[in-house]
Amino acid sequence: MKRVLIMLGAVALFGCGAAGEPIRPTANLGLSIGSGGVTPTASVGATNGPVSINVGL
């Protein structure tokens, strides 16, 4: 949980442009259905032009 809060704080800081050109925060939530049942998936990250960084949770 602590790691998620730190990542969201970093995305918010970079998204406002305080550290240079603003970048776009991204988030993805979903469900995977397989033979083992239903598994939730999530990722957060940032995009700046052709560069994209994502962290899966």
C-alpha cells in the first residue's frame, strides 16, 4: 500500500509540471478470468511522448 501511495504522489508531482514538462498519468484496472478463477489486475504509470512507464500491482 505504501508503494502505491508513493507512486501516485510521484505521478501527481510530475503531472503538474513542477519538475519540467507535464506528463500524463495513466491507470488501468481489470479482471482476468482463467482456469484458476477471477484475478484482479491493476497498473499505474506515466506517459511523456513516446516514453511510457507502468508499474503493475
